[in-house]
Amino acid sequence: DVKVTQSSRYLVKRTGEKVFLECVQDMDHENMFWYRQDPGLGLRLIYFSYDVKMKEKGDIPEGYSVSREKKERFSLILESASTNQTSMYLCASSTFGNSGNTIYFGEGSWLTVV
Amino acid sequence: LAKTTQPISMDSYEGQEVNITCSHNNIATNDYITWYQQFPSQGPRFIIQGYKTKVTNEVASLFIPADRKSSTLSLPRVSLSDTAVYYCLVALSGNTGKLIFGQGTTLQVKP
């Protein structure tokens, strides 16, 4: 089974703090994604990466950055956390394939910024 | 990227068959259709994927008409534990681009 592991399940941070959310996948997938999910807004893509050191902006990249130094690890960084970044963050991975592109998700990280 | 439209919510009773339809009018030739299930405080879980006609697995069936502009997820004999949000996703095979989820359908199964 594919496993996508997010390092922190619940975090509470102060406004202005730098926050790191770590994600590791164990299936040698090329693609990795970070989403945030808020009530009534569904899943919104923040950033994605299709290779080591490669990154592409999603729909809501403002206030976030990412790092992919190794294929299995994709980190989301909040340079200066703000209260409007309180949300659930979901990491996901997928691989290229000729039979569809299935995404596998982690369990999510609940971030509260106070 | 193909945009998807689903009903916001649906209600059902235990033991009934539930059909959730997703519209994807501008689906591209190489796009596959995938459905996910999400419980509160958990990440979405893959249910089923198809390209055309009908696909069935141990959890659900997926019906895709010839024009592929819509798809229907069918859940046979739902139980209370099927209460969740269901997302339809249209994705290019082997793409390197971003994958966009719609709003999802909240299914409430009642006893």
C-alpha cells in the first residue's frame, strides 16, 4: 500500500512564526502536492512538484513556499504564519502512468495560527 | 483542465443505492475520471477510476456514457459508514500538471 505520511497531525503556531509541514511518501512517486482544505471551499491546490527541485504554483501559492530536495519528501513552508492560514493541509503523491493518475493522500495536518 | 460540477449534498437511507453524478463537459480525450471519498479529519481515499463505459470494484461502480461529459458513481446498499464527502476528479493520464478537485458532494446516510 502507498503511504503518504505527514509529520504533524495537529499544530498551534503564533502569528509571524515560520512553520514547516513535512510530507514523505514511500512509493517513489514523481508528483507531490500540497492542498489546503477549508469548510465550503473544498480542496485548493497550493503547490505541486513533478520532480526533485521542481515546483509549480497551484491556485493559492501566496504566503507559502515549498521545498523538494529528495524525491520522497515535499515540505510546505509558511514564512510568516497568519491567522487566515489556519486550515487543514493535505499532502498527496502520484505517479505517471498510462492508466490514469491516481493521487494518494496523507491524513492531513491541522494548523491553527493564533 | 476539465472543470467538474457535482451536487453539493445528497441524502439517503441505509440499504438504498446511491448515484452521484458529476459533469465534466470539457473533458479531454486523454482524461481519466476518478472518484474519492473523504471522512471528516481524514485525507481523501481513492474509490474508483475509469475512462469509458462501466467500471466496477468491490466498493462501487462507475458509469461513463459514450460522450464522457458526465460520470455517475454508484454505491450499492449504503450504510451509515458511507456518510462522507465524495469528490469527482478529471485528470490527464501521466500528466505533469496540477489536479483540481471540485467542491464535492456531501452524502448523508440516515438510519
